Amino acid sequence: MRAPPVPRREQKEKVCPAPGVLGEGRRELQRTGEGWLDLARPAPSSFLWQPHPHSGPLRWWTESAHASPAHPAIMDPKGLELLLPPTTLAALADSWLREDCPGLNHAALVSGAAPSQAVLWAKSPGVLAGRPFFDAIFARVNCQVSWFLPEGSKLVPVAKVAEVRGPAHCLLLGERVALNTLARCSGVASAAAAAVEAAKGTGWTGHVAGTRKTTPGFRLVEKFGLLVGGAAAHRYDLGGLVMVKDNHVLAAGGVEKAVQGARQVADFTLKVEVECSSLQEAVEAAKAGADLVLLDNFRPEELHPTAAALKAQFPGVGVEASGGITLANLPQFCGPHIDILSLGMLTQAAPALDFSLKLFPEGATPMYNAHRS
């Protein structure tokens, strides 16, 4: 049975997680016979326009009484650099520079040590992220960076992002390391911002998160990029959350024993999350005292009924969905009983943004030259 038509209404949209990624202002939403339709956006997957299967024909995914009352709080990208200890930044910059130049720098004799300046150009669209790492790298080689755009800015190519000044051989020594770091961090932030936008476009109010699937030695950069893009970083390492995976359950001899062991070591300081492959396992984990349940590799048509049944018995247990979620199908996984969507692809498959650093003569006005890029 179709729901009766309801007059168009307006609702406020929250401030975007990264400047320029989502517009502020008013959005028009119209209820059709198949759900709420955002008149300013293309309609997402048809799955979202299906009636909620456990709440009758008049309960819809985007207006469920079980949904969170507000979107997760978004941190200001410009203040996120305070999370990064200066000593850690310096140590990372040293290690990256040593990797790139562990011995003689033969090209230094070519460039010389004259005072020089270069412009950082952004040549692809996305979200700017990683300024603290860029700064730390050039600080280690006695160069100074002046930024024209704040962290989290939306990049529209070709954009003049920063200027770097210092001895020519030092500036060129830090060039590739700094560009690699900025490009990778900005790529992760751009993917995270796109995922957050896709989730918000459905009316879902849960958390979009990354995972621990990061590049060895580069985790801090990638986790920082997630935050700049407006996503949650998830646990930083094994000490941030007791995650009981399927292999832990097998080794412990069952879900209940695994959760009991986790609760003993977690004490009051850590939450316990259990990976489950069925409703039966999820209920068993919740009964044993799990704070969160990870429904891994569920198809959307299996995920939402399972989460609804679990929440009906244990409304206080958080539900995370993961596995097989991409930017293209993410809207299908958004539902009123899902609290967290975690995507490994935000760090594993995010394409790096394209930046270049070009020297220019003192007193000249720097101009982008595509033939030199």
C-alpha cells in the first residue's frame, strides 16, 4: 500500500565536514509514494526507497524513530593539527627523508644553495589535507611554508595552495617526500568526504568510519586524512578497542568465551566489539556483554533485518556494518538500526591527489605552466 502524499517541506542541513564539500543552507525534501526525495540530489539506490520491512508500510528508512537525533559532531579541520604531537611529526619527517636520501645527495651540487622559492599547485579536485606533515618535512630541511588555503579546503584546479622558501638544494630535497605525503593524505580526505556526503544524502545520521587497513608506517597520515574528510578514524591501533574477530572466537572456543575473556582485559576503559556472521552470533555476543557488534560482509537485504532484530532485543548495543561497502553502494547500507559504516577502501583504494611544486624567480609572479608539470 502506498503512503498518502505529504506536502513538500524544508529542513536545515548541517555544516559540511570539510569546507566546500557540502553546501550549507536549506534543502527541499519531498515525500513521494516511495520515501523522502531530496529535490537537490540525484536519487540514490532504489533500495532506499523501499518501505522499512519491520515497521509497516508507513515507516521509512530515512525517518525511523530509531535513528539518531542528530548527525555526529564534526570537528573543525583547521584545529585537527593539535592532535599531532610535534615530536611525532618530526620523527616521521626524519624517517621519510632518510628513506628518500639515506646517503649522498648528488643533485644538490646541481641546484646549489641559493635562496629560492616555489609554488605548490593543486592540479586535481578534492579536499586539502596533510598540511602539518608537509610543514614538518620542510622544517627538517630548513625551509618555510606559507599557506594560502586552510586545512579541509575544497580544491578546484588549478589552485595556488602554498609557497615554500629556503635554500634550493634543501627545497628540492624535501619536494618529493612532501608531495607524496600531501597527495596521499588529501586523497584519503577526499574519499572520506565523498562517503560522508553520500551517507548524509540518504538522511542517515550514523558514523562513516575508516578501518585499520592502512599503509604500514603511514597510518597517522591516513587516519588524519579521514578526520579532515569528516569521517571517524575508528581505532588507531590494537589498544584503542578490543575487537574480537572470527579467528579470536575460533581460538577461544566460542563467542561467549571470547567476549568473557575480552571483558576481563577491557575493564572499564575499553569497549568490546565482536565480529558476527549471523543473527545468532550477534545475539550471543550481546548477551555475553559486547558493547558493539560488527555485522561483516552482509548484503543490504540481510543486514537491515538482522540489525533490526538485534536492536529489538538489545537497543543499547551499537551495530557496525563493514565489508563490501563502496562509494557507489554505500547508500544501500544506511539504515535506522546501523550506527557505523566502516570502509576499508577509504584508505586502501583512495586515489592520491595531484600536486606539483615549481620554483620561480624572486620578484616574479608565479604562473602555472601545464607543460612544466
